Amino acid sequence: MRTVKAMSAAVTAALAAGAASVAAGRLASDAALKAPAGRPLPTEPRLTVHSTAAGQITLTRDLASLRPGTYGLAGDGSHAVVGPVLPDAPHLPDTVVRRLERVTHGLLHPRDKVWLTPNLYVGNPRTALGLHHRDIEVPGELGPLPAWYLPEVRATWVITVHGLGTTRELPLNVMGFLHHRHFPVLDVTYRGDPGAPRSPDGLNHLGRTEWRDLDAALRHAVEQGAERVVLYGWSVGATMALQTALHSDLRDRVSGLILDSPVLDWEATLRALAKARHTPGPLLPLAVRAAQGRTGLYSDRLAEIADPAGLTMPTLIFHGPGDEVAPWRFSRRLAERRPNLIALHTVPDAPHSAMWNADPKSYEEALRRFLTPLM
């Protein structure tokens, strides 16, 4: 009897431990599958505002607050733009002083918690940049997809699509550049975005299903007169651009790809985000398996996006080794395999989706050289 009871207790404990492991893996996978638009990814640390002065802001000293370049500074109810570090400004050893370019909205108070974001602008093309645009809806398979359309004279359109942790405001960083070169621009949303239809399971599929919304935008552009289209994506948006270039019935209209911080290995990205949430190492494989079971994300189904054999159009990749979310080595490998077709513009010291922020001048010069033959 004692043996039977002991065995029963052991089985019960094992089942309980297994159920707890499954639940932990599911929770860990949420770091990628439920990443909310416009909120910081787990890899982005919260910083404390220590003080502000004319044209200056003092923040917690951190690798993030020491990044070169220009960034948005977001808080709960506030947004500002900060420029380079001011090393000669007086500060304590545990703080950093950066140039405060402007406060877009809200107020910054000492002890406020904030985070750096690649989104320099908030609002829409008119309110943020003074550019004329139309609010339109792209017919998607799940319902209407809100989009901004900036009309211009060229027959080559640029379709922009954001990625993890950002919104369609992210492409505003380069909207002026594209507009001044007379490209019509279509800045789109996709399932799960604010104002867009919800994914049926409420999860982010890291481009596996979302690419069909970008395909719908491509179809809309062609129906509206676009002769050629450049797909320009950040993060998972770059993954969507690759999927569209490989699978769309209109892929022959895609004349170029611009990929910023592309997610080329979904398992590596999921592990990175789960780890940033302090998931113990032994649970990371469970997070991967949980994501597979919840979304159908299997390596063989997305491996083709990291295989350049199917690409037929010029491709420009912006990426760097400072990206903790989407490992740079996969972009480097992709470019090395097709050097005649794929150009890699390496950006040091830039976090995920912020390659432009680290060095806008160099970034836009690379854009200019790439886009000029495609005009």
C-alpha cells in the first residue's frame, strides 16, 4: 500500500511539474507572441529622468542611454526627442546628459520612468512632418487595414511596414526623405495593430501570417497605378517583405527590398525576448515549443526567408551587431551568399529597428544610392 501511495504521489508531482513547465513556457513565449505595438520590448531598459534643463536631460547611466544618435524618449503620457550625449555637461557618475531636442507632448519630471524608442515622431505625416497625406483603408483578408498614403509623381511606390514594439509612426523617420524624392508612399498597418483587425488567435505570428496583409497593400498599390513597388520593412515587417517577395502573385511588381533589422530566425528572436524577461535558460526550449504549438511556427516553414536563392530583386539590409532581438549574423550570412544582389549596410551600436537613429546621414545616403536606379 505504501509503495502504491508513493508511486501515486510521484506521478502526481511529475504531472504537476510538467504542467508548471508547460505554463512557464507558454508565458515565456508571450514576450514575442504578445508584444504590444508601441510599447518597449523586454530588451529595452527603463531609465529614470534625474533632471531637465534648457536643451538638456539627465538620465540613468546605462548602455542604452549612452547610445550614439537621436531617439524618441517615451514615458507613460509623454514623448520627447533626445540627441547625442553631452560628455562635457556636469553630471554624477551614475547619470548621462543628452541633448533634449524637443518635448512632443506631456511633461518630463524627475523620477519619471522612460525608455528610448526609434520613433522620433508621433501623430501622422501632416501633424508630424507637414506632409500632405490621405487616410485610406487597404482591404485585407481579415478586414480593412488603416494606412497613410502620400501621393507623388513616380511610378515606383514605396510600401513601408513597421515591426515588433513599434507602430506605423516608425516609418515617419524616413518619410520626408522618400517624399522629397517624389516616391508615392503607402505606410500600412497589419493584423493586431491599433485600428486593424485582430489576429484570430490574438497572437503575433512573426510574419508567418501577417505577410498576407502586406500582400494586400501591394495589390492595392498596383490597382491604384503603381508600376513597380519597393517593399521597406523593419523587424518583423522586414520578414513580411521577404515573404511577400517570395510568395505574392504580384511579386514580379516588386523591384526592390529594404530590410531594417530583419527577423531571419524566429527561434533566436523568441529566445532573446524571453531571456530579456528573465526566463531561466532551461525554460527557453519550452518557450520555443510553446510558440510552435500556439502559432504553427516551425523552422522549416520560415527557413526559406533566410535562403537568398528565391530572391530576384535588389535588396538592401540595414543591420548591426548591437541588435539583441534579431541577430545580425543571419543578415551577414544572407548578404554573403548573394553579394551581387544583396547589400548589407552595417550599423554599429544600434538597437533593434533603430539603424536610422544611430546615424541618419549615413543611413539616408545608403538609401539614396540604392533607390536611385529604381526610380
